[in-house]
Amino acid sequence: MNFTAGEYIYINKPYRMTSFGALAYVRTRVSRKIGVKRVKIGHAGTLDPLATGVLILCTGKKTKEIERLQLHDKEYTATLQLGATTPSYDMEHEVDQTYPTAHITRDFIVSVLEGFVGDIQQVPPQYSACKIGGDRAYDLMRKGREVELKAKTVHIDNIELTDFDADTMRMSIRVQCGKGTYIRSLARDIGEALHSGAYLTALCRTRLGSVRIEDCITLDDFPTWLAQQEIEKPE
């Protein structure tokens, strides 16, 4: 492997770590391995800290491929808690409002999900990396500033209900979608369409383009994987 010339590294990002944190962990160890101060590295598509799954890292000249990789379709699995909302649409924040759920059935959920297939209008989460005048939306929110984000068109190729527990009011879905889709916003919108509320309790990116989660290395296993590689050191 030649990390300076450029390589792809497929990481299964752990829960509660930022995408940049995973990148920094890998960069430190690769830089040390090849004897440079700081190898060039970037990632294709940010994952929320509370999400896990496929994170493609590009080193060296492969960083030029990042924009192209981000255009690829993605697949996620997600678990939603119905009957409540949080400001971030996931478990980063506490529940701020509760809603009735007695009317929600599996058939109702299936019919609602059908309405999200195709091109849809979606407002990104206020707690997101979207930029407003050069500032990240989540930074403004954490400073107590009001954030207003505009709806944008995103594409959902397929959405499937994989589980529903009527006792706990938790449902699980598999989503195939295009660039720029926020699954947290999708959870919020599904809750509203069910005349209730919803937020994410789990999210995993299981595929990005042709890279599946089965192809990825955990950070715990990364040092062992790196030690096993035949590596060309820069001259």
C-alpha cells in the first residue's frame, strides 16, 4: 500500500465518535507507520456522532475522489421511537414533547412510508453541519441563536419497515437514498406523517456506493490491520 500516492480505508465508525475523530485516529497511526509528520487524509460523507457504520477515508491523491464518492447512493438502518421528539431528532438531547400513539398500527406505518419514496422536500436538522453565513448550524444552536434552514430536494430510492413493536412504539427501517438525505429529518417527518412524533434511537450506514459495512474495519482492529499491510514508505 502507498498511503502517500493514495489509498481508500473503509472504517466502521463507532458510536459517539465524530467522523473527524475517527479520521484523526487513523491519520495518527498511518503517519507514524510511514514516518511522516501528517499524511494527507479526508473522509467521504460525515456521519453523526450517534451514528455508526461505513466511513470511507481517502489518503494522498485519493482525496481528489471525495466529492465523487459523496455522490454515491447510501443505505441506512435506523430505529425510531414514536410518540416523542427531541431538538436534535436523536438521543443527543432529551425529549422535549410527547404525542399520542394509540392510533398507530403497522398498516398505517407502511402506508405512510410509501409517501417518502422518490423526490421529497426535506428541512435539515437545526443541529447539523449545514452552514449559515459561514457558521455551522449546530454551533449557532449551541450558542442560543435561532436557526432557520430551508427545505431542499432529496431522493429516497426505497424505504422498508423491518420491525414494529406496538408495545414500545419502536419501529425499524431500511433506507436507500441519495446525497444530502438526513435520516434524522426523515424520522421527524415520519413522526409528523403519523400524526405523532418520532426521533432516532439508532442509526447505521450499512452501505456507501459499493462499500458495505462487511468491508469495513473497526477502530479496535485497525492497528492490527495496519501492521499486516505491506507498505511503501515515501522517499
